[in-house]
Amino acid sequence: MTFSSKLYFLVTFTLFFVAFLTPIPPFNPAADAHVTAQIDIVGYKYISKNSVNVRALPNVHSQKVGNLKLNTRVAYFAIINNWYQIFNPSTQQLGWVLGSLLADQQQNISVKPAPLSSGFEPIRPAYYGTCDCPYDRASNGSRCGGRSAYSRPGGRSPICYK
């Protein structure tokens, strides 16, 4: 082997180690939040579920970097395979949220008023171990009240009163 071929091999080998074996620092959305000032906002969306995980990368197996509540307004910058890169200005949180968990408008929250004691009669006797109606009893014997399906927004709406 000539000197020039040994030198070529040594340089190539060194570059390989420098380029491919140097560790890449982990993605830190909190540290990179300042980048949002340089990116154009595409639009705004609202969180459409009670609690939504914010991910570091656009996939469900990525690290959770935060959590957003129902009707939180977020700005988005990019969309990749129905994942939105979002920024929450109130918490300075940057990350990714699945598009099916976002809405164009705030969600209406309809809460049924608690039945008044006068004029409302239960349609049936109380059941034990189920919480369909406020007057039902949980498996531990406590009254279901606000934990009942009747009292909670969304989901089932059983008929409990005449």
C-alpha cells in the first residue's frame, strides 16, 4: 500500500466515525420553542376531546411531551399524515397531535341540570352496581349522583325520570 492510499483510508475511516458515530442530541420541544417565531402559522384548531396527549414526533409511540384539555385553542404549522404540529401559546408547548382530536370550532358542552326534588319521579327503582341514573347505587353502596351516565355530558343518555 502506498502512502497516499494509507492516508486516503485513514481520512475516510476518521470521517466515518465522526459523521456516523457522533451522538445526536435528543429532540427537546421546550428548548426549541423559540423556533415558532420563525415559522408561519397555517391556522388555528381546538382540542375536541377531554384530554389529549401532545407527542414529540408525529406517531402514537412517540414520547408524550404534554397534555391539552377540551377546547384549548392551538396554532398549527404543518400537517404530516393527519398529524398536526401544534403550538399552545399559553403554555409555550410545541408538539404533535392527531388530526381526529382537533376541531375547527370549540365544542359545545351541554350539562343537564340536576333534577329538582319536586316534580321529578324516578322511572324505576335504584339499581346496584350500575350508575345509569343519579339515584342508582354504585357497587360499594354509595349514591351515584353526578357520576351517573345521566349527569355526565356526552355518551349515553338514559331516561331516569318521568
